Amino acid sequence: MSQITEYLKESYQELVTKVTWPSGKELQSSSVLVFVASLMIAGIVFVMDWVFGVNAADSVWSGLVGLIYQVL
């Protein structure tokens, strides 16, 4: 039990004294970057789904795969 207590104390000391936490401005800019990157990736996936026809079955556009199936 003493080893667990010692581990927890050392972990707390490391978090308080040795870790360099980001400032509020750095945290905000990193959060905005992650948000924008997430939106971009979601947009790319949406466009790929739409182009290749992974959408509702009753949709007007069935994608490139649907177009190929209609031709064949």
C-alpha cells in the first residue's frame, strides 16, 4: 500500500512542479486549430460520400458507382 501512496504523491508533485501547462492563449489557438481541422476532414468525407454515392437510396444523385451500374 505504501508503494501506491508514494506513486500517487510523486505523480502529483510531477504534475504540479515539472509539467509545463499551456497558457490560455495557446490552449485557445490549439482548440481553434483542432476545430478547423475537424471541419475540413468532415467536409472532405462528406464530399467523398456524395461523389461516390454513399447517400440516401431515393436521392437524385447515386454517385459515380451508381452511374457505372446504370451504364452496365
